[in-house]
Amino acid sequence: MTLADVYLVGAPKCGTTSIARWLAEHRDVYVSVPKEPYYWAADYPRMRAHYGFDSRGAYEGLYSNPAARAATLRVDGSTTYLYSQCAVADIDEAVPGARFVVTVRNPVDLLVSYHRTQLVALNETETDFGTAWRRSLDGGRPDTDPLDPKLVDYPLVGRLGAAIGRLLTTVARERVHFVLFDDLVNDPSQTWRGLTEFLGIPTQPEPSFDVHNASNKAYRSAVLRRLTHRPPALLEAPIRALRQWSRTTANPLVAAGKARMWRSAAGPRVSDEVRSEVAEYLRADVDRLATLLDRSLPEWASAGR
């Protein structure tokens, strides 16, 4: 049985896709395709089923190919694990000594970007972040059926201190490596050196340090997007199989076809008033995060960009 031994658990919209791509370029590392199988997040059952990795056999199949078996390290990059109540504990039991990489970011910026991804994923319908945030504070849900209500619980997603505190009650601190998004952007080479030292793999050659998964795209066709991600019941099984195949195949024609389904869009922006409101709500959690990381984060606590 071969499983991942490194878990890039999030937070979302904090550079996990870029780090996964960098690691995938390393000769000693195998990153699962797709990057996020979500398998260990058993408390997100519809999400696991939607993406096709709700069985142990399907998950183990990600690491059964020769490249995965030959690698020194195998990586699972599922960001839901950071918020799951069971994922980290189940991983720790199944893979003793597993290591965890956690990326963090100013939670206001994280949430603004994350809200865009939930619109694209059809878990969210409210296009104004401020309105979606206030609805979430009141316990409301969007006018749709999200794969899991926790995905659009924006206060939950923004409380990085709480999520990391929970992780550190299960995993020893020396098995966790933190990456600040600001450092990743401003000094990717140093970020890479710290990551490779933690993982015990050669730093050279360095990867390309390209940026991936920025929140600057939108789907071209709402009808096609809904058909592929929220199909009617009669089509759900075959379309799920097709979606699964498209996420795992290396066929360049499939990649080109998927790319054509998207168009460029302006990055999300919110007012200073909303930013301040969100920052004030999360102030105590940011203070907790700063303590856990042993790092001052004054701008994060004051809605700084």
C-alpha cells in the first residue's frame, strides 16, 4: 500500500497550487493528479463523491503508478483537510510520521479570493462578497445547493488560528511547516529553500516559481459549467466519470479544451468598509495565529493589504 507522506493542507487561496506545481517539478517528489482528492475529509462526503475519491481503492490508485512508487515523497494537496474535524487525525493514524505543509495569508484577502472560487465552483450565488459574508454571519446559505455548507461558511474559513490550533493538537510542531503567502510572493526562492529543508530533499534545481490559480478567471458558459458540475440526476454518474477522467488524464487535447472553457476576469475587489468589518471580526483569531506562528502580523489584524 502506497499513500502520500506529505500533506499540503491549505489554507485555500494561499499559494498551495503554486507550491504543488513547484514540488511536482522536483525529481524526488510525486504530486497526485489531481492535486486535491479530498479523500481524508470524510466530513465533506458530497465533495469526496463529487470528485470521485470517496473510496480507499480510488484514493490508493492515485499513488499506484510507477512514478509515484519511485518517488521519495508523495504529496496530497487537499485544502479541506485544514478545516476537517477528522482528516488530520485519520492521516496521522494511517501514515505515522506524515508531514504537513500549511500556507497562510491575510484572512481578509484569503476570503475575498476564496469567495470568487466558490462562485466558480457553483457553491455560491451571491456575487457581492460583503453581502455573502454578512449572510454567513447570520447562519444563512446561498440560493443554491453547495457540495457542503462548510464551504460557504466564510467565518469558519477565515479563522486560520482556530484551524491551525486544532491541527497542532494532533500533530507535533516539528512535523508542520508554515508558509506565509507574503513570503511566497516576495521571496519565492527563500520560501523554496525552507520547504525543501523541511522535506529533506535537494534545493537544486529550483523550480520556475510561476504563479498558479490566481482568482482572475470566469467560466464562459454558465450552462456548460452547470452541466459538468451540477448535472441532472440521470446524467450524474456518467458526467462524474468523465469529470474524474478529465482531472487525471495528461492528454494535452483535454487540457486545451478545458482551458477554452474559461475567460479572463478582473480580480475581486471589496470596499475598505467591508475589509475593516471582516478584519475586526477575525482580530482575535489573527492574534492567536500570530502566537502559534511566533510572528507579528499587525497588518493582518487591521485589514492591511
